[in-house]
Amino acid sequence: MPASPTFQTALGLAVKARRQELGLSQLQLATDSGLHQRWLSNVETGKRNPSYGSLRRLAAGLDLPTSELLARAEQVEAGGVEALDASAR
């Protein structure tokens, strides 16, 4: 069983999974959120740790409450990205 990702990486995976679930490109999400596409890419790859304000804007762009985005990241951290797929069933 692979090691669980760090929270920063888990957050990125949760963001990417939700973005893809909504059928959005990084550019579309960045525009909708008022964020820069390169910054979003760095979040998705675990290279950036967003501030609370940016996290709220990102969650709004993903049509989620901030608490739900964080809960999804915690699911990924605990059980890998597959945990999101299992919880959707």
C-alpha cells in the first residue's frame, strides 16, 4: 500500500479531482476563482500551500464550501485519491 500523501499534496489532488469532475480546465477554474493559472497548477502539484483567503476563493470556484474542500483533502491524505472515488459511490 503506497504511503499517504502529505496534506499539501492531498489538497492538490482533491482540487484536481473536483476540477476534473466539473469538466473545467485549469484556466477556467483560475478565471472563475480570480486566481492565476500557474498558481493553481502549483497547488494541484503540491508545490504551493494556499493562504486561507486563496483557499476560500478556490473552493468557491469549485462550487464547494471551504470545509468540504478541506474534508476531501483529508480523505485523500488518509486513503489516497481512491478515497474520493469510494466516497462518491
